Amino acid sequence: METPACTGTDAADLPFDVFARACPSRETLEHVTGRWGSLTVGALREGPCRFNELRRRVEGVSEKMLSQTLHALERDGIVHREAQPTNPPRVDYELTPLGREVADRLLSLIRFVEGGMDEVLAARTVYDAARGGR
């Protein structure tokens, strides 16, 4: 099966271009960088988790959203799901090698954002004050 290439203007001349509407890389980027995707990938970087452990770690995610997120990340080859033949059934989720690389890059961005929050909060205060509050 041939993978569809996307027309790009990047100097690296990559076969995929996330800026092209029909490029499949855009969907994967959405899965990885969406709120629940990035938090799930980041949480799994700490090690394999069962569903409820992951749900507790990613505060605020609903069972339905976590399930949808894990399915999308599994389909993209970022998360591996392993069902253990036990009673009751046990399902573990962990990052694939591709998923670990993605997580490392995401965590770098997350740490950068966390480290700059004093500056962000100061900017918000100035912005809000200039517009009469929020």
C-alpha cells in the first residue's frame, strides 16, 4: 500500500506537509498535540499504566475522552495496548519507540512552557488590565 504524499514547500522536501489540508500527518499532529493526547503521551513517558491509573494521572479527562485518545494514539503507532489474559482482564498501555520519541519532544515543550509561566502570567495581567479586566 502506497502512502499518499503531500505537497510541501519545505526545504527538506519531506513527503508529508502538516500544513496541507488532506495530509495524514495533520491528523497525527492533532492526536499528539491535542489537550488529552499530549497529556496522555506525557504521562505514559513515566512508564506503562493501566487505564484507571492513567485517568488519575491525567486529571480532568473523562473515561470516554481517554478511551478515544488511547485508540487514536494506538492507531498512529504511538501507544501499545496489551491485554493480559487474567480474571478480571488487565490492560496495560505503554509508549512505542516512536511514542517515546514524541513524548521526549512534547515534554521538552511542556517544561519550557512551565518554566515561562511567570512571564505568561505577567503578560496576561498586563493584557487584561489594558482591556478593563477579563
